[in-house]
Amino acid sequence: MPVSKSSSKKKAATNRTLLNTAKRVLKIESDAVAALADRLGTDFPKVIHALSDRKGRLIITGMGKSGLIGQKIAATMSSVGLPAVYMHAAEAIHGDLGLISHNDVVIAISNSGETEEIIKLLPTLSRLNCTLIAMTGNRKSTLATRSDLVLDVGVKKEAGGNGLVPTTSTTATLAMGDALVIAYLELHGFTEASFALNHPGGSLGRKMLTTIGDLMHVGEHVPIVYENSDISAVISEITKKRLGVTLVTDKKSQLKGIITDGDLRRMIEHKMDIAKVRARDLSKGLPKCIKKDNLATKAVQLMEEYSITSLVVSENGKKVEGVIHLHDLLKAGIV
């Protein structure tokens, strides 16, 4: 059924309104975040040093949307090696206060600074000699005045909903949390390796932590034939181990060479006498080797550099410890 011109115009007008709304929200929130930079004050660096010098744990607490932002901040801090625990303020006053101990650092998040559940925590935090850091939009609030340090995350207005829906305020608080994390990292030095230690399941973690020893084929899974093995034994070993290669060793198990399925094809093309061919006749020099404690990414680099798909794992280039194939690296997500 065809759409009328009036209906199309109405839809187009609606779409323009929606886009304008989105642009207005993004402008309000981006301006609010930018404005935080001028209100950091002297407390911001003091907070970073408090996090660095803490003798106890770091606990973040909040309620509602502020609590959800607190959970994200705690997760980000923990991911970079600054262990943080989120404590729900309502649960805290009903038993979870036992989580807090002497000399802990507590970051309390409340836009109004008057959140009832958080205010009820203050006497206990004072008794335990905790360092209390407020993230609030009201510097004159109860929370702010009773805190050791204050981070001002106040905003002029929420992005919509007649000012009732936490939007701009939660965005500003989240941005302040990110600022804390990055400043902390720059103070202590940040490396990909340290980040990877906390992200072993991620792509970076796999690349930074996975070693050759974690992926290599060992023992009976390594294709090996002796120098004087006939062509039948060579083909059988390559076929059975399914790596497209077989290593060649002498009677003392010293590495002498490698044979690939490509070498077998060239043997046929050159019309060699198959009955007389031995493994030593097909292997050409020592293969490329890598040590098992090298990162798997090193294997990728060598394979790309020499246009090969397999590497021998060996400490000295003579004794075979294993073999690693490009497929192993692909399966592990290294490539």
C-alpha cells in the first residue's frame, strides 16, 4: 500500500526532531564534561596520592544510577591493577559495613550529597579512620562537608526529562572516574604487559601473555623421522601428525633438518628415484627455531618474515622440544 505524501512529510519532520534532540543531549553532556576540567582544584591530585598511599582497601559506594556508575569505575580501576570493591550503600547499612576496615579509602558517589543511605555510613567511616572521598554535584552538601576530599561533578542541568532523569550528572561522574584512573596510571607508569595480566581472556592478554610453550606440540605429537628413513616413513609421519612437515634427526636425536609437503611435491616433479630417496636427501639445512619462553607473537613475526608455517621449538637449535604451526596461533587468537 503506497505511503501518502503527507505521511512521508510527517515522518521526515519527526526524524529531524529526533536528530535535533540527540544533538542537544550530546551537546549538553559534552559541555558538562568539558566544564569539569576547570573545577578539578587541588583536591584532585590529593585523591590520586590517597589512592596510591592507601594502607587499606579501596571501596566505592553509591545508590541508584550513581551506584551503577560506581560499579563501572570500580571495574575500570581493578582492570588496571588498582583493586577496588563496590559496596551498595543500602546493603552496607544492613550488614555489609563489615566490608570496611580501619584505614580504608572510600569513594562515595552522590549527586545531591544528601543520599540518606550514604549519610548513615558517615559515622562508621569516621570511627574507622577511613579516608572519605566525595564525588558530588553539591559542594555544600552533608557528604561534601564531612569528607576529607571532594571531587566536584556538578552540572548545570540534566539533558532532558524535565531534569528528573540522571543523564548529564551520571556522564560527568563517569568521566571523572576515568580521569582518576588515567591520572593514577600515569603516576605509576602503565604498560601493555601490566594491563594484559588483568585481561588474560582478551585479545591483548592473549598476545601479551601466551608463550610458545603454551601452544607447541610436544612428545608423540611432534613429527620426526631419522636421516635414513625412506620416503614411505616420511609421507606416513607427515600424514599422521597433520602439520604439513616432519623434522629430521640423527640417531642421537640431534636436529638435522625439516621436510615439508612441498618438498615431497618437488621430489615428484624432479622425477627422483623414490625407492632410493632418504629423509636426508629431502631436508635442506636446519629449520628456523624459536625458544619456548618466547611470546607466541614472536612466532607470527618469524613466520611472516620467512614465509613459513612451522617453527621448531628448541633452546639451542639442536635438541627438539616441540613444534608450533600457524594453525595453532590462529586457534589461540594470536593472529
